[in-house]
Amino acid sequence: MSNPQSVGFVEPTLYSFTEPIKLACGLTLPSYDLMVETYGTLNADKSNAVLVCHALNASHHVAGEYQGQERSTGWWDNMVGPGKPLDTNRFFVVGVNNLGSCFGSTGPMSINPATGQPYGASFPFVTVEDWVEAQARLADRLGIAQFAAVMGGSLGGMQALQWGLSYPDRVRHCLVIASTPKLSTQNIAFNEVARQSIVSDPDFHGGNYYAHGVIPKSGLKLARMIGHITYLSGDDMSEKFGRTLKGDDYNYGLDVDFQVESYLRYQGEKFAEYFDANTYILITKALDYFDPARHTGGDLKLALAKAKAKFLLVSFTTDWRFAPERTREIVEALMANKRDVTYAEIDAPHGHDAFLLTDERYHAVVGSYFERIAAELTAELKPIQVEVSA
Amino acid sequence: MSNPQSVGFVEPTLYSFTEPIKLACGLTLPSYDLMVETYGTLNADKSNAVLVCHALNASHHVAGEYQGQERSTGWWDNMVGPGKPLDTNRFFVVGVNNLGSCFGSTGPMSINPATGQPYGASFPFVTVEDWVEAQARLADRLGIAQFAAVMGGSLGGMQALQWGLSYPDRVRHCLVIASTPKLSTQNIAFNEVARQSIVSDPDFHGGNYYAHGVIPKSGLKLARMIGHITYLSGDDMSEKFGRTLKGDDYNYGLDVDFQVESYLRYQGEKFAEYFDANTYILITKALDYFDPARHTGGDLKLALAKAKAKFLLVSFTTDWRFAPERTREIVEALMANKRDVTYAEIDAPHGHDAFLLTDERYHAVVGSYFERIAAELTAELKPIQVEVSA
């Protein structure tokens, strides 16, 4: 690894948890595993840990590469590394694959110890709150009483926000990027079409396709194609593909006419090869279900009153999936609670996907915010001590 | 029929054409039928005819009802009738089901005389230009040398625009509503997902499902669900459904949680019962292919230079499928050609679907425009005489 800005070669570690976890749905998982990566060094007083939460299709593999594996760069490698906005020379970064996902943590593909068969459709529907609970137990295991920050984009941002609510004393900064306090009706509608694409694929077999030795590939492909459209801005799509044809002329048939069709089919097929269909369903449901103000009669200010952390929120002008207006709802609710809030609205062309891309102003905002967090650490503003049952 | 504003009970008429029609794709249909409805009375000099063009899922049944059939009201009944914006007391209105559609005109479900079997996947891909050609032949048959107006919304608006280009001397006014000079990349992308939903349904059988006695119902359902989301504005969806649950609580499973899911599933299922899958594919391709400036190097002004008609264009502020900006491109290109153009941008909450709904300001604009056309008729501004090979 010749790139001095990379964390270099990394290896995941599997953490097994044998204490049962009670989930929001009412079910209990008797035991579970979490696949984890860490970068940087936890300091002596364990005050420099940053948890990075992933969105729909990502994982614990946030940064670095796997030795001997081409194209294995972590999904947020432009953000996390030595000298990067989240600087691993200063911070100890934790990435964790969420419960129910398909990259090593316990999920629908895992063997249910009670039956000896994959969980499949019987894997419980998990929520953002459940993920935060599992992540807190991981923190216990790592001896981290309090995170310097919890950070995430999109669904990851929901987890960062939920950390502030579930464990107000265990997180000093929440970085909520390209997120929303709850999905809009249209967001739910797109998720529902994606789910219906999967469940109506005959190879889905009610979620127990593992037993049939197949995967609902065409359903997953469609789901990803729909999702992909919502991640990009209309202008960005036009800029990238326009109405450029694949061949010389319209083919007046079912073959690909426009390059964008070819691109979407390819993205869909690639996705269907590595992502688990049951996980797709679970995670879109976790998105739909997230709504901290649900138990405060829709009053977001009241719902966020329990948060004690400081907040950085970032949105992107062309993000029509989780538009800036949605982030501003969180900003306003936090400010109404007199919290310490920094908000940046980045004028970027790339729609929702912008949170994953390298944009100078965006990275400068996140970088300076972490400078501030680092400065607090150096000034030895010790974290509040919390009892942890590690 | 007690409603004095309805055209009352109507009956369609099938017109058979035996002169072959050469299509844009290069293929020729040796003969074809068009299903047609007319309302009002053609005046002595045949100058008061208005052609109403339909969009994706509609038909020749524009207004009125079918005797003995409940819920058989025409798709634009709020616009067309005695005393309505397009007043059948003054105008002779023609509705025609387009070639390739599935409501009686020749299309994939029809028997191919060469084989005795349904055309199925072998039905040629048709274009907006082809439809206009077929409509012009219908006009010949009806003895209409020149339409007072050709009018349509969405894909129907494309046909109205194309009339101005294909037959500049045979149309005096083009009414182009909620339309666009060409689909955006994002528009094409959504159409492509819809098509892939259909073709990946195992019951599609490469388009020859008729022979198997099945229909690709789940594919059609998905296609309609995707389409439906793009027809509504995000705000309108939120207003109508919000995050209202169907039951008392999340069900943490695959059943419907939110009312919007239930609504979309229902709409999709209803659609799959009456619409032909091959037609859906053909018509979305016709949408994708429409691009009058394709042969003028993208120069819309040059492409529209041949139009001689006067134009009314209407767009709706919350239409994100064919946004007002797209209509303004047509307006600007026409004005650059010094054409007579009226443009109204209606502040309406209902997204693309607004063109089908009753909105006082919208209907007032269309109504006054037809007043103007009627006044021209009364002033006996005779249409230009054109040689017609009827």
C-alpha cells in the first residue's frame, strides 16, 4: 500500500455475543455475531473512538483494502484514513456490519441455531434502534464508554441520530449526513416497489430461497435499479448519460437503446450477485420504520429533547431522496432544544449519492468538524464517565 | 343521463384501413383497425373538428359513458362535453385508440393476418409519428381536411406537437399539456425499470404469453406502481397518505404497513387486469423515442420551424415527471420561430396527474383558448384547403 492516505490492508474481526438481544419487533435473538473493522488506535482514556454506521448496501468495511483482493476498497475510504476528514491518525474508527445484513453479521443467511437451517424469512425485522443497541454492546466489548462521535450518511445518519436518543451520555457528537427524521410517503412508496419486485420473483420462495439453491436475482436487480434512480439527481443522470444511444440508431425492440438502460441493468445485475434479498427487504423496512417522533405525536422537538450530543448535519442541494428540507427539520428541532448544532447545505450535483463522493467543500466541513472534536480531546475535556456492563 | 354537461351514452366505431402503413421502424402493417369515438357534430365546412390524443393507458373513450356499464366514464370527461372547456356544443371531438394499444385498435393482442395468431412480441414498435400518420388517415376517412385543434396531455401532448410538424397545414391549433420535447434520462430510466419488470416476469414468455394462456401480471403490477409514483407529486402523496398505517402498529413483516403501500398494490393489480403488457412496452418505447430535435442536431428551434399552427401549452408546477422547464423549452423554441404561443403554468399540487384533474384555473385557460378558436370559426376564418386522398 503505497498510498499514505489509506489505512492500508485491513482485516475484519467477528465478535460473538451470547447475551440475548430483545428487538423492537418483540422477538429475541438468543445470540448473534457482528463483523467489525477498526482503524487507528484507541487512546489511553478511550476517548477518541468514532463509530461509522453504514446505509443500505454497505458494511463494516469502511476504509482500506483486503490484501490480495482487487477492488476491495472500503465504501467510505475517501472520508476515513490518515490525513482524511475523519483522520485515523487521531481517531479510532469502528465500522460494524449491522444485524440482519449479509456481510458476516448475523442475518437471514445465517444458520438459526434452533433449527440448523438458515433463518431465511424467519429472521426478525430489525430497526435502527435495534442496531444502535447492538452497536452499544459492541462498544461495551471494546471498552468504549463514550464515542467521540457517531457518524453516518442516509440510513447511517439515522443511526447517528438514534445514538443521541438511545444513549445520550455515550456519544459526544452525532454527524448526521444526507438523512431525514423519517421517510416521506414517496420514499416508502419506492421501497415498497423494490420489495414487491423481490417477493414477486418466483425464485424468492417466500424468503426461503436458500433451501431451493436459487436467489431471486431478477427481483433484486429491479429493486436496485429503482433505488439507483433515486440516489442520483435528474440533472446528474442527464449530464452522465443524456439520451446517448448504445448503438447508432433506435433498435425498435427490447434490446438496450439508451446507455442509461445499459448502465442500470448492469448495476442491477452486479448488485444481485452480492446482496441478499431478505436483507434488502429487512433494511428497507428499517428505513420505513425509523421515526423518532412517532411516540411524541409527531413532535420532533419533543422527540429530540433527550439528546445531549453536539450535532453536525449535512445535506446536499440536489438530493431529492432526502432533500435538505428534511435535514432542516432535524436542525430546527435540535435548535428549539437549544442544542449545539452545525449545519451545512452543500451545493453538489450528485443527488443523494453525494454523501459518498469526494466534494471539496463537503469534506472540508466534515474535516473541520473533526478538528474541533480533536481539539476538545486535546484540551482534555474528559468524557462523562458512564457505568458500562462490559 | 341526467347530467346536462355530459355527452351522454356513447358508442365506439371501428374503422378498418386496408392501405398498408409504413412505420418509423421500417416495418409495414398491411392493414389495421382504429377504434374511434366522436362527440358533437361536424359542421358543414368540417372546420370544427378537434382530435384528442391519449397518453399511456387511456383510449378513444374520452368522454361520456357506455350504457349499462357502471364506472365507464371517459378519461377526460371533465374536459370534454357540452359547456365544458372543450365544448361539444361547438366542436366535433374525435377520440382514437392508438395503433399498438389494447382497446380495440390493432395491437399486439390482435390477430396477425399472416399467421392467424396474435402478433404478440412481433407487433412492430410504433412511434408518435406513426400514430399521427394513422390519425391523419382517420381524418381523411372522416373528411376532415384540417383540425381546428389537436389536443393532448403527456404523451398525448407529444402527438399534438407532432401534428404541427407532420401536418403543418392540417392543424390550426396544437394544445400541448403537461408534456415535454423529449424524455429526460431519468424519465427513460423509470420506463426501463417498468419494462424490465414486465420482461423478467416468467409469465411474459418473451411477449407471447397469449399462447400460454397467462399474463405477466406481477410485472405489469410493478410497472404500474413505478409509473404511479412518478405521476404524483411528493407533497401530494404525503398529503393523501402521509405515514398513516393500515393497522394499529408496524407489523414487522411482509404485510402492508403503510396505507400508501396498500394503495399502490391495489392500483397495480387493477391495472394488470385490464392493460396489455406488450402494449405497455410499446408505448413506453414510443415515449422514449419521441425527440423532434433528434434530426436537427438537438436544435429544437430548427425542429419546430416547420410548425404553422398556433399553440397553447400548459404545465403544472408540481409535475416532476415533465416539469414546467420542459414545456418552456417548447415555448421558447416556438417563440424563437415567431409562432403564436400561449403558455400557462398552473400552480397545482397534483403532479403530472394534474392534467387529468379538475382545476378551475387550468380549465379556465383551456376553456378560453377554445373560445378563441370558436370565435375564429364564427368569424369564418376558413381553414386552408388541402388536397386529401380520402
